[in-house]
Amino acid sequence: MSSYCFSLRTPSLAIVMAALLAACAAPAPQTGIEWRPSPNFDARRPNLVVIHHTTDETAEEALGTLTNPERKVSSHYLVGRDGKVFQLVDEKDRAWHAGLSWWNGQSDVNSASIGIELDNTGSEPFPDVQIDALLVLLAEIKERNGIPTANFVGHSDVAPGRKVDPSDFFPWVALAAHGFGLWCAPPYPLAPDGFDSGLALAALGYNPSLPEASERAFRLHYMHDVGDQSLSEADDIQMAIAARDLLFCLVQQKATLGSD
């Protein structure tokens, strides 16, 4: 036999093969637990989509980061400025995109979500061709996984105070018009007396342990409010009232949609 051919008679290779076969076997049960494998299971399905922007200048630069094992960050998809879509991780697998995050009681957002990066610096508008490609991708993801309309959010929503992507340039209203996310247009219904904004933010999915950061993230998403400190006191009061009424409208909308 040629010296270039593998043979299981080679001791070292035999050991390696045995180790690989052992790794593929059913996991050893814990002490006192009897393993009875059931055929009744399937792959986990994500129930949330989290949208990001890359902060990079080019898609290739972002791909370099998202595929670098030393960076330990990834996403399921990257959508380029030109509308080209790259898939980096299978939807049934857990990509590393959300980091320290929380949404609707889920503290491990990566395990419950699909992450989509948009090729964008964070300080520029998103091209129409890019948004058009994103809408097509979201429609496919929603149909494949049965993701509820309300469960399309931004990185800033699940990581308030820590992240601000996909920036105030992002056209959430366009996504909502196609069934991806909530949206209310003015005039908003008046919130009733006793309406609790904190409870309402939690009902939408925001982290109740970070009330101020969650409110800022809510305003960024639904009001494109980046926290302009130059607002007059009167304008700030009016914005706070509008935010309260908007929040009431969105909670009603989410309750109406249910898990659609």
C-alpha cells in the first residue's frame, strides 16, 4: 500500500477514529439517569429577528470581521449596500450577534433570534436597493420560521444603553408596512389616566431593569429621537406626551396582532 494512503492499522489514526466515533455517539447520561432517546424532536426555530448595522466602510471589511474566529462575532446574514446578500450561519444555528442582551423575558437573545447585519457606517442613509433586498430576505425568514410581526427589532432594542444600531436613519416604517415590526402613525390615541409607561415598555419586550435606557431605545426606534439636548423644555414635554401616547398605541397593536 502506498505510504500516502490512510490505514486503520496505523495506531495513531485508529485512536483518532475511535475518538471521533465516540464523540458522535449519544451523550453519556448523568449518574442515576437512564438515557432513553426519543425520535420525537426537530431543530429549534428562531422566534425573533435582530437588525444591526456594521459600522464598516465596505461589506468585505464586515465579512472579514464576521468570519474571523478571533473576533468571536457573527450574524446569520449580511446585506451589502448594493443589495447583495451573504449568508454566514445557518438559521438553525446560534450566531454570535446580540451580545449581552434581553428581549421579552429572553436573556439569551442569540439562542432565540436571527441576526442580520446591514453594510452601513451608522452615519449614512440606507440605500433603497439595500432595503429592498432586506425586505425580500425578511419575507423568506418570516415564512420559514413563523416569526410574529412584532418580533422584528433592532440591536438597540435588545441591548439598550449599550447599542444604537441600526441608527436613526433606518426606515422602520417601511419594514412595518410589509409586516415586519410594529408601527403607529400620528395622530396617536390618547393614553388613559394611570397608563404606566414602564409596564408598557416591558409589554413591548424592553428590559424592565433598564427603564431609562429602554425608553431611549424606544424613542430611537419609533420616533427617530437621538436624544437631542438642544430641545426646549416645552418641546421636551410635548415629546414625552407624544411618546406616551405612541407607546399606548403600540401596546394595543401588539395585543391585537398576538402571535399572528
